[in-house]
Amino acid sequence: MTWRKPPVDTEAVKRLADRYDIDLLTAAILVRRGVVESSRLAYYLETGIQYLHSPFLFDDMADVVERIFQARDEGEIVLVYGDRDVDGITSTTVMVQTLRELGIDVRWRVPAGDEAYGLTRDAVESFAAENGTLIITVDCGITNNDEIALAAEAGIDTIVIDHHNATDSLPPAVAVVNPKVGDSYPFQGLCACTVAAKVRQAIAFGQTELFGERTTLLNLRPLNDTVVIDAIQVENNLEVDRISEALVPGVGTLETSRLSRFLMGRRLVCYDEPLQQRIFRTLLGDRADVFLLDIKPEVERAFPRFAGKSLLQMREISRMPRYRSDTAEEIDVLLALYQSVAEVRFPSIRTAIESVSDLCAVATLADMMPILDENRILVRTGLRRINENPHPGFATLLRQINLIGKRVASRDISWGVNPVLNASGRMGLPEKAVELFLGETETARDELAREVVELNKKRRRVGDDAWKVVLPEARRQAEVDDAPLLVVFRENIHRGVTGLLAGRLVRMFRRPAIVLTTVETHIVGSVRSARGFVATDFLARFDGVLSKWGGHDQAAGFSLPLDGYDEFAGRLDALLPSISLDDSADEEVVIDAELPPRYLTPDLESVVQAFEPYGQANPELRFLSRNLFLERVDFIGKDQEHLRLLLSGGGYKWPAVYWNASEAVDRDFRPQDRVDAVFEFTKNYYNGNETVQLVIVDLVRSEGQVAQ
């Protein structure tokens, strides 16, 4: 392996440490990872829900809220249609739970058995026969143009809540909520469960008096011989427009200024109404007659530390301006106060999303969404909820897989929880997992949790058998043909494990892979990406060949008729020569920090925790320490393929594991050597005890030693 430690600007590190009051090591890692912009730093240094983006940044969100309220008020029957994977299971749960809380007659459905991904004609026709009038798709729907058109013909409206890549034409739905549709939402990396949670939060807001309220925030301030009026239009607690106008006292009127559209027919809100009225009288004289709502009393009740402070004084002691690239003005402070007071007055706005944050965290990690931007806060919040007060169904599952009683981290979710939940869908019974989360009694949840765990055991057996079938052909393509894309088609593979097999091939051969099998009259396939290969871009080149396809850049699925395989194979052969893979990161280990002995202490845990949660686009921190003493080496594992080590350094002894490294003993190092190690700093839980453990990424004998 090649070790690379990106250089850092030491002055930039010092500036970051001073401005944000963080230690130099944390600042250096942030700089090395390129996290230096104020807007990005907020998601590493803050944990509050208030830093999440507003759900009303989605263009159609207000329409979604109104259409769902219409369904409630008119007693409509609503169908929630989801997907069979973890994201689909959890987003179905969130949406059904939300509609039930509104008293809506809601049905739900996820693809069972060998049903295809996405909304189907059968689902639409069955729902029409039940006199249903609204379908809400979650984690699917963005490419179901024909099915949604069929629903419209039957008098059924459709709301699409999805996060998959869209095609050139959107489905004829009454509303689409998808971070990858349009350019209004600032972060595209949300899973479908989080998008559903955003809808849930918007519905909670929709039940307050602020929904649809047309408000203008006003702040007047004298400047030389003029009065400056700063105004922000707010709708659904979100800034939609702003203006700043300088007026000369006694000259002109508000009605004839550019401010008129900010004032007429709107609720006017200010801070410190007596002061603002005095400035109005300075501007307009005795004819000043402007009704202002003062939020100062509410601010002082909600935030006692701001009592008696002006907007400028609050700017200096607030955390809000730290994460702006420009200078916050008084009107910006007023906007932040207005938004914060709304959340205090109506706590349901916050609890709506907090109450399902554990499901959002699980889905975000399962769908390998980037742990960046607001995902960092939401996953962190969800992990805290998992450890303190998890969803009842989730708590039951944790007990069943022996994760109760330990601090559950993102690694535990990715490797311990999500494979179990995914197994229900892979084995054709995703409804079992949905029922687990929606189950109302502990007895029912216990039984369902046992069933889901048994399905995972079955999935493992099926996957192991299928791997023996797939591997020989994949190895031939990789090692004999040197194919840039591995494609294996076997009719006797269970459709539920094609994605797992493709992912396993990617990890073994470091190139993208497709695994296909047959399901009745169709062929279904799963694509997994590697080295810059974009799955959805590749599938888009099979236009006219595939009957259905969709997914993400890194993972996608598709289907085609059995009699279309020859055309698919021909198109594939023609495209293979054009596939170019990126080898720039081949066998490269990127180091976040080199630790001298004085830094190699248990205090390192606080730095590691500062960068949690870990996942896609935010890998676990990797440290380099040199000249450690290798006290002991033990072989572990069923085939003795792994190592348990004991290292000494920094005045401490460090237990460590080194996976699949048995062949390196005596070749690269041996007991009693001085070694250089790249490692991750983790916790090990055993018999209720928590201990520090290093996970070795690479380890070599230190320079200056001669092997004996």
C-alpha cells in the first residue's frame, strides 16, 4: 500500500482553531479533509436540529402538505407504496405513521416475492378497486411515468417522495419531492426515509398558525440623514425575498417606495417595537401608523441570555454568524430569532423529525448516502435516539441481535443492523420488517424480529451458495479477459442476492460488476460501481432495451424481457471498449494525521468522536504512528487468518486487530519489532465491557531495523 498524508497550511489550521475554539489536531484534520468553508463546518461542529435545511425548500412541499390535509378532511383512502430495501422499509414506516397520526385511512404496500421495483399497474388497479384516491410513493416513483399516468386516468392523485435519479421527463404527479429534482434544495444526498421525514416535519408545521402566513420582518436603523429599512419576506418560516431601502425623512411615502410589496397585506414583525415606532415617526412624522408585532418578549422568554440585548449585541454572542461567509446584519439576526422562536412555540416542528431520526440514520447508512451536510446532524441525532430511546420496533430488533447494552455507533448499524433488515426484502418478505416497525404490541414485535433474523440467516446460506456459482465466471473475466466490467448471468441465482453478489465482486476484483438472474418472464440485474464508473449513466445507454431501470451513481437495478437478452448482450459488447476506470487511488491509504508519541493517548477518543458519524464520504479517521513496539502477535479466526496484536506507544499498551493479515507475519514484521502503523481508533465491546481497540489498516517494520 502507498501511504499519503495530504499537506496542510499551518496558518489555516491556526486560524480555524482560533475562530472556532477547537484543538489544533481537530483543526488540522478538518483542513486536510478540505472542510474549511463556514457553511460546511457547521455540520461538523454543531449538533442541533435547527441547522437542518427547511423542508419548504422543496418546491412542491407546500402542495404536498395541502393535498394530504385535503385527504384528511375529506376522508380519503391513501396508499403508501414503498420499496423492499432498508430505505424503502423505513420510509414506508415514517409515511404510514405520519398519516395514521393525522387520522387518515392509510394502506401500505411494498414489493413482495418477485414483484418488480417501483409502482406497478397491479398496485394502481387494485387500489382503484378499493376506491382509493391518493397514492404516495416513497423511495420509488420518480421513473414510474406510465403507472402514475394510469393512476391519473383512474382519478387517483399521486405524490412522489423519492431520491433516485430522475429521467428527462418527470411523472405526471400532483407533487414531486426529490432533492435531485430542481435546484431549490441545497443538498442532494438525502435518502428517501429522510425525504419522508422532511414531509412529516412540514406536516407538523402545517398544523400551526404559521403555515401559509405571509409575514415581513422589518428592522429600521438610522444612517446619516436617512433611515434604512431592511425587510425580509417570510413564508412557512423560510426567507423568500429581501430588500434594503434608504429613505429620507419627510420625502416620499412607503406606498410609493419599493417597500410597498413587502408591507401591503402582510403581517409585520419587528424586534423592540417601541424603538422601531420611534424611528418610524422620525421617518414619517405624526402620520406614522404602522402596526408591528414585537417578538422581543418571546425571544427573552425562550432565550434568557438575550434579555435586554439589542440585535447587534445578540449578533456578537450568537453562534449563528460563525457559519456565514458574509457579515450578518441586524435583519439576519432578526430572521434567525423569528425562526428559532417558531420552533420553541411549536415544539412539534422539531419533534416530528427527531422522533423518526433513528429510522433516518439507519436508512442513510444503508443506502450509503454521503455523511455530509445535514446528514451528519440527522445521523448523529438518530444514533443518540437509538442509544437512548429507540423506535419500539427498532429496540426489539436490537435486543434480538444482541446490540442492547452497548453504545451503538454507525459501524454497528452498517454491519450489524442493516444486513438483517435488508434480508427481509432480499428474501421476498419486506412486509415483515415494515410490520415490525408498525407493530403495536411487544408480543407481535418480538415474533416479527425473530422472523426477520431468521430470514437473514437464510439469506446468508442463499448468498454463499450463489457465490460459488458466480465466482468462477467472474474470475475468468477479471483475470483472463481483464474485462473492465464483470457481467455474470445465471438463471439459478435468487434475485434477492444479486446486489450482494455484485458488491462482493467489486470488492474482490476492484472493478464494476453486474449480476443477472431470471424472474418468471424477465431478467433482473443489479449493478455496483467502482473506480469512477457511474451505474445510472451506463444503464441510460441501454435506452429501448431495458423495460425498467433506476438507482444511484454507485448502485442501480434494471429488468428486461427474457427475449431481449441477446440485444442487451450485443449492446454490452459494443460498450465495453469505451469503459475507462480510474486507477488514481489504487491501493492508496490516505492518512488524516501523524501522531507523535505524546498525542497517542486515550484522549484521542474525543477527536474521533468529533468526526462521527462515519460513513460514505466521511470515512473513519486514519492515524499514523511510527516506532511502536510490537509486543505480541496472536492468530485468530476460524482459519487463523486474522491477527490480534499488542502495541506499545505513548506510554500506553494498545490492543489491536489486523484483519486478513496472517501471511504478513515473518514477512513484513514479527513480535518484538519496532513498527510503523496506520490505524483506526475504535471501541471494542465484550461481555458488557468497553475497551479501546486499534484496527490496523497497514503495518510495516520501522526503518533502521534488520529482519532477523
